[in-house]
Amino acid sequence: MEDLNRLPGSVPSPCVRNCCLDDQDICLGCYRTISEITGWSGADNHQRNEILARCQQRREQRRRGANKQHSWLHKNINKIK
């Protein structure tokens, strides 16, 4: 089987070499699940684009969650002191 990462026109891996999994087994570097990471090399471009769309959704959800947490902390910092 050919390595799809090396074919011209193939969707490149989103890996940023910052592999660290959260408690839901999602990489904090690229936001892929374990199954998406291990299945990447066998995925066609359509499947890869679907994975990338899910990664983008996860990234945005995490940022929204972090912003809410920061906002709460900012509003309540004096109560904590």
C-alpha cells in the first residue's frame, strides 16, 4: 500500500509533534483521537478532510471552554484571595 502522506495532492497530517492526550484520549497538539491518528495513513483525502473538520470543532470547543474558565476566574479572583 502506498503512503498517502507522500503522494502529491494528499492532505497533510495535522500533527505538530506535540503529542499529549487529554482524559478523553484527544491529542492536545492536533486534536485528533487515537483512532484518527492511527487511521490517518490509510485514510483517503475525503476521510482526512472529515477528520480535520472534527479537529477544528474540538479546537474551538476547547478554546470556548478555556475562555469561559478564564472569564469566571477573572470575575471571581477577588473572592478567591
